Amino acid sequence: TRVRTRIRRSDGIIVLVSKNSLTSSGQQWEISCAKEEKKKILGVWAYTDDRTNIDGLITKVWTWPNITSFINSL
């Protein structure tokens, strides 16, 4: 309940993505919750040598221009 409340108060969500994301039920729930709440979501790869993708999530390299562009789009 508290997580959903925080997601509702957010303008957008940044998700750190790694190979562990595929088996993390908590992270998958948070992403689903953000989608249900119609929040903009940016996936960011957590490690330079891990380019795991999550279906339905646009994932980019962590750079300040990428983060700035996402924040400015909110």
C-alpha cells in the first residue's frame, strides 16, 4: 500500500535494470504498479556489462543527458 501511494505521488519512475530484475517479484510488481498508475517509466541499466531487457520497458544507459531528458519530459 505504501509503495503504491509513493508511485501515485510520483511524476515518473526510474527503474534500475539488471539480470536480477527478471526474477525479482518485488521489482516486477513495482513496474506493473507504475504502469497501472500510468506513470512514465525509464529503465536504466545498473551495470555496464549487463544489458538485460524487460518486456515493455525502454532501457537506456545511465548518462546525465538521458536522465535529464526523462525528467524534463515529465
